Amino acid sequence: MIRVALYSCDHTLQTLLSGALGPEFQFVHMATEEGFKRLLSTTGCDALVLDIGEMDDNSTPRVEFAKRMIVSRIDTIIMADDSLRSTATELVRLGAFGYSRRPPSIRDLKMMLLRAHDQSALKKVPQPSPLFRDEANSCDMLIGSSTRMRNVYDLVRRVTNINASVLITGESGTGKELIASAIHNLGNRSGRPFVAVSCGAIPETLIEAELFGHDKGAFTGTVGARVGLMEQAGDGTLFLDEIGELSQATQVKLLRVLQQREFSRLGSNRLIPLRARIVFATHQDLSDMVAQGRFRQDLFYRINVMHIEAPSLQDRPEDIPVLAQHFLAKYSETYEKPMQGFQPEALSLLQSHAWPGNVRELENVVQRAIILSSGSMIEQEDLPEVLREEGVVSIDTFLPPDSFEGQLRDYKVKLALAAVRENNGNKTLAARSLRISRAYLHRLIRQDDPVLAGNEEYRSLESA
């Protein structure tokens, strides 16, 4: 039985849901925040349903309560009227498991609760012995010892031997395919095929033939039969990157395959069992795409049983030195050019850069530096000009204020102050909004600079 804690001011909602969803669900209802908190502290639940109702004078406290509950370890489903749809979507972005309209679609809500229950069961799987190292000599291994990466390691360990759908999200260049490869290599499917494909790299007219295969004469231009990627993966793993690029028609067919665990080649009626595990990835916000009608909600819940977020490099700057050294060793051997390491000034520039291209950009920068280097150590001069410009103290107080450089300095400072103010004093969010590193933001608005020493606005932001 799936136990669901329901928070709602509507006392008839529990009766409605209990009768419609069936005996496999047990609802426990509370109409007050304090009562709901006591319920959670004394009773184990598989999922939470928070009904924030409709837009009225009392909706703000309910929304704030929902934000506080999202940080709990229990998967939370937000139920809201259409007038609060944008608010509910934002709560999903903040970490809620899903959003259900009010009155709810019983079918969709049941699917969400089943997925939440499956994910809750995954979280209870005992953690095996450590399998990852903080450093690695193979680029197929994940590298880093930051808290964000250790969270990734923990989730990977938990899903390696469980045949559940995994959705990996993150910006381009964060290593989503490496995470998928780790799930495959560390589990009971290692040694079997690992087939990776980017859905965005295949034309829409060919994607179904690539995934499912086709028989001879299935469509114009086919010479013979073709084995699709799902067959090629066999008992291994099929990694579908950029899943958000699939058309609506292909989404429908993929959903059916995932539900039935079988498929057929184009031009054939013979059903083929799906034996491979499928891992999905995207750099897009699928929950936002669902709200816009660009991605099917039922497919989203089908693939999002377990969610792993690949952190951006800006969110784990402490991993930059070990990543840079890893790429240095790798490409020193490739280019047959022995390198010992990085000069402190060069390493400082690497750590202060925003890295919009993430790990992939860092890899390219290290490659270029090795090629340009004339010695055994990477110097500042070996790094791209954009990194060196960021490293220059751009708020040099000796610059004449009416000079071009002085005006540019003042403009950068104003941009930095405005970003910090707009983000309520949160410098991490301010740096991210400007696409610069937090360290560079601090250099722009550092408190010991005479230009800012008497700036009351800056002092108020520093004390925030």
C-alpha cells in the first residue's frame, strides 16, 4: 500500500481521491501546517500532495509552506488551480516531484504517485561500498571530490543494479554521458553493449528507423533490413541524450515501448522484447517543456523515476585543479610533450573563470595551453586572453576616471552591484546571472578598494 500525506483546506478532497485512486493508496489528511508537520514527524509516507488551491489572499502562505516542504526527503506533488499554474511550475523547478491540476486528472495523479513511490523505494536501497575515487587516470571515470559530485556518486551507486529509468540533466559539457557510462560500467550490465545516441543529431524523419530498425522495403530508399539501436543495445544500456529534441509523434511511440517493454521494426509486425536499460539525458528543463505542451507529461514521469543532476563547473570550483591536472596528464601523453603542472597564477585564473562550457571548455583550454607552452609548466601566457583579462584587477584605482578604462571599470562595478542587489545579496546567483565566477565578482566589488570604501550601497550588500 502506498501511503500519501495530503495537505489541503478542502476536506472533501481526501474522500474524492481515496475513492477514485483505489485501495492501493492510503491518504492521511491534514488541513493545518502544524498538524501536517506533526503527521510527517510521526508517520512514514511515500509521497506528499500539497494542495495550494487557487489565487486568493491566502495563497501566499500556502505557497511558502510548499517551498519549505520541498526540501524534505519525501517526494512532493503540487496541486493547484489553473490561476496558480506558473507558481506550481516554479515549485517543480525548485525540486517538487510534479504538478497536478485542480481538480486533478485521476489518471495523471495516479501515475505521478506511482512514480514517486518507485523513487522513494530507490532512496531506501542500502548503499554499497565506495566505488569511486576522487581522482582517476581514465577519462571514463568521474572526477571530483566536491559535495555536489559526491551526491552524484551516491545516486549512481544506488541505481547501478536497479532496472529503473534514470534522467540525467545538466548544462552542456557537464559530463552527462560519463554519468550514464558509470551507471552501466559499475552495474550488472557491464561488459554488455553501451549504445549512446544524441536524439538531436538525427533528422526527425530518420529517428524512428534508427531507434527501432526497419525491414527491407519499409519505406522508399531502403535496400535491406536494419537493426535498430534498441536491438543493438541487447542486454546492455541505451543512452538517449537530448531526449527533449524528440518530436511529439516519436514521444508517443517511445512511451508505448517503455510501457509495453517491446517494439517492432518499421515495416514489420513482429514484436521484439526490449531487454536494454534506457538512460535519458537533456540540457533542457523538461518540466518547463511539459508546462508549455512541448513534452508529454506521461513520458516525463515515465523517464524521471530517478533524477541525477550533473553540476556545472561553476558550482564545484574546488574540482577544477584535479580536473585540470587530469587533462594535463592525458594530453601531455597524447601530444608527447611532458608537462609537470600549472604555475600558481595560471591555476588561479582557471579557478576564477565562469566556465560557461563547463568541463568540456576546461578540457579544450588545457589542450590549447599544452600546445602553446614552451616549458614544462603552464603559465598565464599559455591561457586564452579572456581568462587573462578576467584575472586583471579591472577596478584599478590609479586609472583616471574619465579615461576609457576608468569608465569601463565603473560600468563593471555598477553591473556587479546591480546583480547582487537584484539577487537579494546572494553573490553566487549574482555571478551566475552575469556569467562570471563568484571570485571575479568579489574582485569587482571587494571591500578594501578605495573606490568602494565609501559606497553605502556596497556596504549594505556586504552585510546582507
